[in-house]
Amino acid sequence: MRTWLTHPVHISWRLAALCAGFVSGVASVLIVTIGTPWALLSLSAVLLRRRAAVIFVVLSGVMVGNWYGGVVYDAMSPARELYGRQVLIEGVVVEDPSLSQSGELTLRLTNIRVEGRHYEGIVWASFTKDPDVRRSDRVTLRGLYEPGFGTFIGMMRQATLESVVRSVPGDLGRVIRDWFADAVRLGISEPQASLGIGFLTGQKSALPLDLSEALQIAGLTHIVVASGYNLTILVRLARRLFVKYSKYWSMLASFGMIIGFISMTGLSPSMTRAGIVSALSLLAWSYGRSSHPLVLLPLVAAITVAWQPSYAWGDLGWQLSFAAFFGVMVIAPLLQRYFFGRDPPGILRQVLGETIAAHLVTLPLIVASFGVISHVAIVANLLIVPLVPLAMLLTFMTGVCGLLLPMLVDVVALPAAWLLGYMTHTAQWLAGLSWAQAEVDVPVWTLFGYVGLLLLACWWMKRVTGYRLRDNNPIV
């Protein structure tokens, strides 16, 4: 007699269980290590087809992830021997430099070399001098090497910059981005120009510090930082423009948009996740298939963690990116179906639903990490987010005019300048309200209880509405 536990389960769900276990196993390295390659033999559990065997698939993933994470973690051990020493470090700037609240320039360095020896891991560094340092430059810093935080194996605060080496032509994506950004600035003044450039390229580092803080308080950082939202707009545009000709050209244009956007933004945790999600969703669409978010989420998480295991060891950007993805792809459509039935949402209702969903899911991470909560995030997103695609189009037109017809750029840029001005003033006004943000101190068990209630609510809405989550494709 077939019961629920003996019912066959599709290979995609077994793969999702294996990936979820793998990510958990990599994260568990900070607590315990298995330390044996025989864990690879446990992969045979994925061949078990019954629901009752899924727990063994998860455990298999945990074993493999723990072993793999342990190997990478041990490879970073030599870098820990440098703690407490004054060292001269060479490294490549892996992301755009950014300004801290104290006004220091902060860098993330990879391909680390100390006294001619290569070290694994990423190093965080800061210094007060403001030279022309860009992504992909090789820099040499001198300072006190200390234990890192989050995903960083080490850190150097208030280091001394010894040298900057920039190859030619170097990072072509960054060069093209900066070249286009200069054309945009011919017609749009700051800080509106940096906001528009941030929409198009995800370059948050060019934003003035006061505007960056205002966006953070208002819960709007996601519209500027390289994320799935920016990329989804561009991929949807490319797919819809070319699908009228053929699916082949639509796929080619969409993948070209993904590659081009990532080359300009760099491989940040959120951008890595967004690029893989968009690529897999496009492949599923091209073959007439649909991808379930609860399968896609652990699969992409496992791919990103396999590429950079330190994401699972405390990278807040990675965690927020996947939390927001869960909110938009799972909670938002369930809310729409539960409260409004089968009536398709308009742009305002969709933005409001996705904003509320993402805010609900990322809230415990933000509270646990920063101890603050934004009271204006939902209102700010409703007033600004629906206009982001139009702002991207107008900023792009300004940049093209600045390159081809610079004598007309002041006229062509007027609509973009007005719209971006509205956005900056709205964000700064909302962030300036005395009650815009509040500090909170919530026990950890309360946050876990909140997450449990949120998952229970998802289960209830899914049961009541019967909504098929696999019908929600992010790029269609």
C-alpha cells in the first residue's frame, strides 16, 4: 500500500534536497569538520526515489558540503599565521572601492601575496588617502594584519598604500562602464547622475555618502546595488524585444545582457546569484519548462557556495540576496493570490506586494546584523521603485546622446534629471524624518520564532489558494 512517505519524489526535488544539505554542510565547518573524502560515497543516496529517503539525501549533501568546506577552510590556514604582524600585502581589488561612514576608502582584495607567497581568501582593507583605485587594480598595502570578519580571512585598518598597478586595457567591463558614466555626467549633475548610473550598472560606490545613507535608511539600497532587480529589468526587456523575431535571438540577446551587465558590475554575491537565476530561468523558458522557486533557490545557493564557500560563513550580502529572492518568488505571489484571487496585479500592486514580501523576509537578518528597522521602507519603495525602469531608459538615452551628440545632451537629459531629482529628494526627505528608523534589541529566539511563523503562513496560503509556485518565472 502506497503511503505519503513511500510516494516517489521527482529528481529535481532530490537535487534541491542535496543542494540544501550541501550549503548547510559548508556552513557547519565553523562548528565541526568531518574531514574525509569518503563523504562523496554518500551521493548514492540521491538515487533513492521515495519521500522517506529525502532525509538521507539531505544528510549526503551535508557530509559532502562539510568535507568540501573543510578543505577550503584548511587551505586558508596559512593566512591566519600572519595575524598581529606588520606586513606588506599585494592583492587585486575584486569589487568597486567604497567609502565607509568614517570617510575611509575600503577595498576587498583577492589573489593575496605576502613576501612572494600566495594566500587563499579575501582581505578587507581601508585607508584614509583617496587615490585613484579601481576594480581589478593590483595594489600593495602596508599595515597591521588582523583577524577578519564575516567572509574575510583578514583585515587591515588604516593601511598605507604603497603602489597601484593598472593593466592595459585591464577590466574592459569597468572601462566601458566608466566611459559611459562620464557621458551621462555631461548632462546630469550630481547626485542624480550617480543614482542613474547606479540603476544602469549597479555602481553603488559612486554615490555621495549622504545619499547612500538616505537610501539605506529608506530601504532603497537594492535599487542601486547590483542586484536581481536591475538585471531582471534588462533581461525582460531583451527577451521581449527579440522574441518577436525568434526564440534563438531572444536567448542570445538575453544572455548577452546578463554577461554584459555582470562584466560592468563585477561578481558581487548578489550579482552572482542574480546572474545564475536569470540564466537558469532563461534555459527553462527556452525548453518550455518551468522552474520551481524552492528547487531553484537551493540549486543556485549551492552553485555560489561551491564557487565561494566563504559566502556560507557569514556574507550578509549573500544572505540578504537569497532572502529577498525567496520573498519575491514565493511570498509575494502567495500574498497576491490569497488577498486578490486570480486577478492579475497591476504595476503598483505588484511592486507593493514584492516590497512587503522582501521586507518581511529580510527583516530578521537586518535586525540581527544592524539592530535597526526602517519604518518608511514600504512607502519609499512604492513611491520610487515603479519609476526605476523609466529612469534607466532616460539615463541610457542621456549617455548615448553624450557620446554621439554632446552639444544636445543638456536638452535630452532634462527628463532624466527631473525624474532622478524627484527620486533623490523623496529618499532624502523620507530618510530625514525623525521616526524613519528605529533601533531595536530582539532576542535571537524571537527572530527564529518569527521565521517559523512566516513559513507557517506561506504553507497556509499555499494550501488555501492552491497556487502553483512554478508558474512564477522571474524573467517572463
